[in-house]
Amino acid sequence: MVNSNMAAPHTYTHLDETVEAVMENWFKSPPPITEHGQNVDRIVVFVHLLMAVLFAGTTMDTGVRLQRFIVQEWGTIYNLPILQNRYIATLLAVGACLALAFGAGGADGQGGMLIWPLFGTTNQLLAGLTLLVISIMLVKLRRRYMFTLAPMVFVTVMSFLAALYQLWDLFTSGKYFLGALDVLIVIAAIFVLLEATAAFSREKRAAEEAPAV
């Protein structure tokens, strides 16, 4: 029998409710998990928010670390000692994130939501490049590589066409900042693909010319 004195569970109907509000409501009246299914909605919202915060935190940490390593690598490649300093590289990495967040989205820091549409294109291009790297490794090992090369071609071509279509849509809708970022993504993808394709051809030719073991 359900306790009639129990307060009705709070239902979260808006996605913009903050983590602080949920936590405050949670600790004021901790919900009984096993009492006739009451307050299950609060538990679900709490777990979802917790997973989202953990995912965002670990993703940001990984992204900033990798960006710092890239800046330091630039310092090594172009012989710029100042960029090899880990503190300077970290400041540049964090500064770039802040510039995207607040420069694109204004004082409320919603730039991440504005550049989110570009994530799909970059993610799939990265998947295609990963398949290409695996194909190069298989060529060096003299293994079959078509089962990674064929999907690589499909994924890369479709993603590249999607990036071009998105570029046109961004400029026609007046989203010039996103359009400029998309142009940089397309140019970088072209350079990486050309370099990776040359490496693949080079390794394939070397594997064909090498005597069989």
C-alpha cells in the first residue's frame, strides 16, 4: 500500500534543469528506491546527469591533453622552444577552448552548442582516417586490406560530401563562423588524406617489391 503522506515525486520535464537543482532536491528528500517504484524518475534523471557530467569532464580532459601534446609537437617540428613548454602549451590549449566557447557563443559560453553540428563530419572523417591507417598497417604486414580499405573509401567520401554540403548550408544561412571552421576542417582533411594515401601507395609498392618470406 502506497504511503499517502509521501510527497509526490518531482517530475523533470525540462532539459535545462541544472545539476545543482537536481542535487539540492535529491539531498532534501532522498527518494526510496524500492518503495513501490516511487521517485524512479528522479533516480533516472540523477544517473543521466551524472553520466553526462562524467563524460563531459573526461572528454574535455582528454581533448585538452591531446591539444597540448600537439602544440608541443609543433614546437619540436618548427624549433620553437616556447611551444615546447608544457605550461605555455596548456595555456594555448585552454585558451583555444575558451575562444570557441565564448567567442562563438557570447558571454553565456554556448559556443560548444553552436559548433556541435560540425562534430558529425569531423567524427566520421576521423573514422575514415583510422581505417586508412589500419589499411597501411595491414599492407606492411602483407595481410588482406580490402575489408578495411573499402569501408574507408565509403565513409571518407560520404563524410567529405557531407562537409561540402554543410559548408554551403552554413554560408547560405549566414553562419559564417561555423562556415570558416568547416573550411578549415575540409582543408585539413584533404591534406591528411593526401599524405595518408601517399603513405599507403608507398607501403604497398614496397611490399610488392620486397621478396616473399
